[in-house]
Amino acid sequence: MKTIALAFPALLFTALGQGQTAISGVWMLSGPGTESEIRLTVAGDQIRSDYDLLVDDPSLYCTPASVSRIWANPNSRIKIQEQQDSIAISYELFDLRRYIPIGNASLLTSQPSTSNLAGTYFQEMGSSFARYEGGKLIIESRNHAPGYIRTSRGIPQGADTVAIEELLVEDDRLHITHTYSDDELYEQPLVLEYFFRRLDAEDVDIYECTDANYDWFLELNDNNSESK
């Protein structure tokens, strides 16, 4: 795969000052992670029941289904840059670039925080702001488009979903606790945990997603339809 220089501003701080953590660098998912019990409301369970993986998965169209889906993609590099007043995250998957201001909810806008290299914005990733609490970086996201927290099972997110990501580095391992809350869809918050290993790398690769990348998925769908 080709590589390309990131479009984000240069990293402004390299020391762990100004409330920064040790998360700057390039990371890759280490293991499948864990999730809490999924307790959906009637409305949430209906969305899951209606979900067809071979038709409804946004990945078929190079669209991120949710932030959690992008974090949890195996074998994909993720680059995090802590800056003076913002966090920049580059996801190899779908060439996503996420720009998150540091502050409070007053920084939220109607524009999503994530776009791809072609300049297409994705509301499925929400609008986010970040803050520091002790040694953790906390990212809060709202204003989501409907999507799927777990695309394999159709676990939904909605317009009122609030997502909290807690990032902490211990022993040079990145730990993320991701909490989804939505009274319309969930009887209790859904909590996901991921671990990432640090890579000796400077950038992410370019993905260059096209619908054709998923021909195998569409062929599987056709085969299943023919067998019905």
C-alpha cells in the first residue's frame, strides 16, 4: 500500500506537558477486546432484528458504521497526535481523519469531526470534543447519524446516542474504554474495551477504499440469495 504525509498540523508538543498523556504515536489493535452485556430496548432490538449484514453494513460502501467499529478494526494502523488545543486521529481504515478540539461541549457543532482524505464528512462518527482528567484523555461524541456499534450483529447507535472514549496508556499499551448511552436504544450503557500495541512507525497507510473492495461480500450475498 502507498503512504502519504498526514494533512494535520505538526505536533506541537512532544513532552508530557499541558495535561498531555503518552498516547501520541501509531497504534494497532491487540486482541478482540471485551464488551458488557447488551441490553436493548424494544426499539433497539427491532433495529437489530431488521439488520441484514450482507445488505446493511455501511462498510460495503466505504462508510464508517461508528467510531467503535473503526477502533476495533484488526490489522489497521491508527495514528494519534496530541496538539496544544486539539487531538488529531488518523485511521487507516477508509482513510479517516478525525479532528477533535480540547475543551467542553460548547465546541460541538453540527459538522462531524471526521472526514476522509477526499473531504467527505461522516456523521456516523459524531461530533466530538476532548478533555483531560488525570492521566486520561476523555473524548465525548454526540450528534451521531444512525449506525452500528457492532456491524456483525447490528447493534445500533442513533441520533441521541452519546459516546465516551477514555484513553489511557499503561506500560506502553493503549487502553480504551468506550461507553455508549442512549435511553431509546439501551436499557443500560454498553461498555466496550480495547487494547492497542504501539508500532515503530510514523504514519498510517493509505486504504483507498472503493465499493469494489467488497466484491467478496457481495458475491457471498448473491450466493446466499440463490440458495434461499
